[in-house]
Amino acid sequence: MGGTYYSQESPQLPVFVERGSHFEKGDTLYIIEVMKMFNKVVATFSGTIDAVLVDSAVVVRKGQPLFKVTPDERIVEEDPAERARRI
């Protein structure tokens, strides 16, 4: 059993994020409803929404992708040999 995904707080209000939206760390991305409890989910990093993968008011499960996102910070993987040498 999952929860219901909502892209906006009410039908009269705009969606939190949509394709092309830029969000900052701490911004609300969506609401998830589980057992009549509505929880706002906030961003843990800043970035841009490349695609929204689900429609509003549908049941989603844990681990299901909801968005494709490009983070603002570029992730650089460290070479294991370089890490071992540094340590």
C-alpha cells in the first residue's frame, strides 16, 4: 500500500512544481496522503524539474520515481585509488 500523490494543495491553487520549474532547498515539491494524513514533502537540495512522471491524485508506492531532476550542484565522483592514497 502506498500513498496518494498530490501536485497542489487544492484544485484552485497552482501546482507546487511542474516541468521546467526551479526549486530551492526547503521548497515544497508535493503532498503525499497516507491514512488521511497529508504530509508536505520538501526538497533536500535545489535543482530543476526535467519531467513529472506521475499525475496528481494517483496512488504511488515507496521508491517510485515521481520526477526527473537536474540538481544545481554537480556531483564529482572520486577515483577509488585517489581516495585510498589520500587516506
